[in-house]
Amino acid sequence: MNKQELIEAVVAGTGESKASMGANIDVIVEAVTAAGRAQRVDLADDRPPVVEAPSIREQWRQHFSR
């Protein structure tokens, strides 16, 4: 399923506009991508890796407060 098919499927189920749903999906993809990039593993350290990206909720809030 590509992005356009995903947008159309969600719009069909929710009644949202394609533009707003596309923007929502972009925010989710950005958040997941940023979280993946933020994973830092130090092999010499026994502590769990530190995630330095803001939470998805915080990214969502920042996006919609523009």
C-alpha cells in the first residue's frame, strides 16, 4: 500500500479531507523516522540506549500548534 492508497482508505473510513489526512500521515511518518534516527547505541556502555527525539505526542502537538 502506498501513501495515496493509505490516505484514501483512511478518508473513506473517517470522512476527513484528503489534505488534512495527508498532513496527519506526514507527521506520523516524520515522528517514526526521527525516533529511528535518534536511537544511539554505545557498545562500550552497559546502560540502555538513549532516545533523544521528542515523543510522538510532542511532535504532534508542535506540528498542530504552528
